Amino acid sequence: MKVNAAHVSEIEHRYRGENPFRTLLYLFEEQKFRVGMAFLIFSIKHSPVWVIPLITANIIDIVTSHGSTKALLINILILVLVTLQNWPLNILYVRFQSRAIREVENRLRSALVERMQQLTMGFYLRTNAGVLQTKIIRDVENIEQMVRSLSDGGFVAVNGTIAALLITGIRVPIFLPFFLVLGPIIGFLISRLRSKLNANNERFRGEVESMSARVNEMTTLIPITRAHGLEQSALESMYKSFGNVKSAGLKLDAFNAKFNAIAWVTFQMANVSCLATAGYFALKGEFGITPGDVVLLTSFFGQLIGSVILLTNLMPLISRGFSSITSLGEVIESPDVEQNSGKPLLEDVEGRVTFDQVTFQYPQSNVPAIANTSFEVKAGEMIALVGPSGSGKSTLINMVIGFLRPQSGRILIDGRDLSSYDLRSYRKHISVVPQESVLFDGTVFDNVSYGMPSVTDKQVRDALKAANAEDFVNELPNGVETLVGEKGARISGGQKQRLAIARALIRNPRILILDEATSALDSQSEHAIQDALNTLMKSRTTFMVAHRLSTVQRANCILVLKAGKVVERGTHAELVGAGGLYQELYEAQSFLSDSDASQ
């Protein structure tokens, strides 16, 4: 897998190990020029906000003192020019701002999906798919919204504060202490109120994430839900999740309403106090304050307090954004990574597989799923895995694929320790035909050639023919260009399985995994599939997990598993009369088959 260097740097960063603000600065490290240009252009294009009060004060003083018309026109001309420049500079500002934000947004999502392709299957057994979708979509969106709001609202606040203090300090320095004392006090009071929102925001975010997971679960289980008449149960579960989101949202909205009301009243009272003080001094003729200065001071004090309130209003977005940065660390910094970097590639595989004293135990289990298991499969041989449910068949198959790693012992491929090689290169020599075919909403051609962009139409048709799928594909409305629907919903189970076999064939694997590939099919479909599998298995090392023992009788070796241990091994002829577990399973299935036939 080709990994972008920029995305690797995102993956290597400590998202959870440091302050989210430092991480935010790190994310925009490569965008410093664009961010700097955006701030500079914003400061110029935003200048009317602080120029207008100054010009207005000048005009009022000119009018009240019966000044010259020329002075009046000059001030008006300055006002017009400063206002007009906002149009082109705003377009330029958005260009720099948007490019910086979208670049980081794209890099984050790319880093997430690249890390997800590196994580072990154990991680996915513990993590809900809906939660991962939320991180890729909602968490990155939260960061994007936070940065956009900070650049728009934050730049306004910074410019407003600097302009108010600078111009007031030059023009009416006596009022500067008034600004410097009252502004921070009001800001402190509002920020104290705003800090109480953090808990509500976290609770709301958690409920939304939980709801996302439930929605994903519901959509996945719809066929089972409908088949068993469990619609009301599924709806009640969703209604409960929606209710939790509603309750958390109402509490959040109620507190927001209370806060906004207090903030508005505080803002207006502060403005009144400034207006009253400036008006009194102007009326008494003290400190040289003119009628224009009254307007200027009131406007700038409003800007100063407005800037403080604006920053506090951004706190929920900032809090959500920082929480999302930490949330991304759960994936990007997960230690459960398949370590392939720097390992040599496994270019050639003959197909000899050796398990040497292999043991594996799941973290949540008290007993090994595979215990001290040893066997060897020669290249081109077929080995069958049978046993009751929970005996370790799927675990052993996942270890052959490299999804699970031995906690002791070794797995050798052609005599080479699999743990010493890049597993991605090894898997290029493997094909898997699962019990339930995994198809996506694309054409027959796309599904068969998945991951192989250079495959020709002839190669696809040859694979379909070898998989006994050519006839039914030709009968489809658009042949190989027919859309099969989400999860192959527009074709039958047997047809889906034959497409899965064609997908395996076209890759010409050296090691083939058949994970109960015919157990979900009827007898007629199974016969057609079995013919295709016989073609697929020729000259390939084959691991077959079988529920129906009739399908494993030609295996070179049958491993009988029970509680993670190989309790019997041999051919069908050797095991069927040995009086062990295999004979019990075989006779039980034969009895059931005879009973079905008699009915």
C-alpha cells in the first residue's frame, strides 16, 4: 500500500498525548503562509469596522464646530474607499483561508483511513463501525468548523480589540484604563458561565455518537429484524437513542439560551455605562472629550466587549473541536497496528504452510482459542477444518490470513516466518471465498476485478466462465455492466457466491481460503458452486472450513478441532471409522440427511 508522507506525519503525531491546542498548531504547520496571508488580508478588509467610528467622530466634530466642507468631503471619501476595498479583499481572504482549512481537512481524513487500513482485525472486533464513521465525518467536520469560526470570528475579535485599544489610547487616553479594567471583568464573568457548557457539550456529543452507532446497527440488521417481526423492538431501541439525543440537546439549548440572555444584558449595560461616563465628561468639558469622542468611545467599547463575547460564544465550537482532535487520537494513536513498515516483501509464494506450536488467546477470554497447534500443509494440498461451533476454526483461518498473530509459536510460509515479512505483500497471494459474499453497489465487472484496475474484459469473462457464472451474467440486463445493488441485493445467494469465486480466480492465488463457502446455499446451488470451487482449488493450497462434511471428503488432510485443540487428523477414510469426534459429526449429519430424505 502506497502511503503519503504527509499522512504518515499525521499518524505519528501525539494527538492524545498533548494539549489539543498544540496539536491544532501542528496541523496547520504547513499552512502558516496561507494563514498569515489570510489574517493580513482580513485585517485590511475588516478595517471599516474601526475606521467608520473614527470617521463618524470626525464628521460629528466637524458639524458641531461648523468646520469646512472640504474636511467633511475628505472624511466621506475615505469612508467610501475603505468600504469598497472590502469586496475584492474578502474574496482573496476566503481563497487563502479555505485552501488552508481544506488541505488540513483532507490530510486528516486521509490519515484516518490510512491508519484504519493498518490496524489489526482485533481493533475492529472491539470498535463499532458507526463510531469510526463518526470520527471520519463528524469529528473532522467539527475541527473544520472550529477553525473556520476561529478565523472568521477570532480575526474579528483580535482586530476589534487591537483597534479599540490603540485608537482610544491615542485619541482619548484617559478612557484606556476604563476599557482595560471593565473589558476583562465582563469577559471573565461570561467565560465562567461558558465553562459550564463543556459538560453538556460532551454529553450531547456522546449521545450523538451512540445514536450513530445504533443507526448503523439498525440498518445492518434490517433483514433479520423484518424476517423475525422485530420491527417494534428495533424502533423502540432507536426511539430511546433519539430521546437521549433530544434530552441532551434540550439541556444544551436551554443553557445556551440562558447564557446568551445574560451575555446580551451584560453587553448592553456595559455600553450604557460607557455612554453615560463619556457623555458626562463631554457635557462638563472635562479631559477634552468632544461630542464625536462620545460616539467613538461608545462604538469602540461596544467593539471591545463584543469581541470578548464573540470569543466566549466560540467556546462550544472550540470545545467540540478540541474533543474531536482527542477523539481522532483513539484511531490514529491506537497501538493495535499491524507492523509492516521496513519488513521485506514476500514476492514468491509456493503455498507450503506450517503451524509450529501456535497458541492464540483473545483478550476477553480466559482460555486459548488455538492451543499449542502444529501441522503442515504442502503446496497444492487441500486441508479441511471441521469441528463444533467455537472450536477455533475461524481463528485458525484468520491466523493463516495474518489477521491474528500468534502469542507463542510460529506460522511459516514456505519455511519462512510470516511475522518477519510485510503481511500486505503476502496477502496478494491469498484469495478468500467467505460464507456470505461481500459485494458492493457496483457492476459485475467492478466486483470481480475489485482492486485490479488493469484487468481486461477477457480476463473477467474467463474468470466468470471458470466460476460457472458466465450464463447467469449474460442473462442480466447489461451483462457484466449490470449493477448488483448494495451487498449484491439484486442477485441470488448462489449467484453472489459464484461472483466471489470469480473474484478469487482472477487473482490466481497460491493460497485459497474457503470459509464455509457453500453452507448457506441450497443443494442445487451448492452443486453448481462446488463445480466452480473444484476449478478454483486446482494446484492451490486450500484451507476449507466446512460445516457440511460431504464437501471435505477429498481433502488431503482433515483437522478436527475442539476447544482450540486439534483432537484428530487424517483423511476422511481414516477418520470416519476411527470412533472419534469426526465420526460422531459425520454420523449425525448422515442421520439428518436420511431423515430429510424420508420426509
